[in-house]
Amino acid sequence: MPITKIYPTSHFVRVYKKLPENIKARAKQQEKKFIINSFDTSLKTHKLKGELEGFWSYSVNYQYRILFRFMKGDEVLYYDIGTHEIYR
């Protein structure tokens, strides 16, 4: 099912603004795929465990990830974007 709405948290927006332009561009490309198919294999979408149980992540590139939660139906809440440091 395609994603119809993505809600970024204020933290996500703040961190996103500080990213290098090439990472922002790549994030936009990956988000387009994510909207069409959240489990596109190139995104490497996966469920997180431990303290981040209930959260999911998908790859922007080899280093960067987007941390999110599925909401009701076809809506998503973006929490963070960054390297593996976001998992701490």
C-alpha cells in the first residue's frame, strides 16, 4: 500500500536542514521509492529491536538512515535521519 502522508517531527526537520546537499537529494530520491513501496529492496526497510522496538528504518545510502514509525493506515512519522548514531 502506498504511503499517503509523511509527518516529520521538529527534530527530524532540524537535523535534515543541517545535512549536506547531496544527502538531502539522495533522501528525496529514496523517499519517492518509499512512498510507492515502503519495502522496496533497495531501501533495506527493517524493524528495529531493543530500546527502539516499534520503530523502523530505511536506507538513504550506505551511511545514512531514516528512523520512522508506521502510523494508522498509510501514514508515517519521521523521527530522525543520520548515520548509525541515530540508533543510540
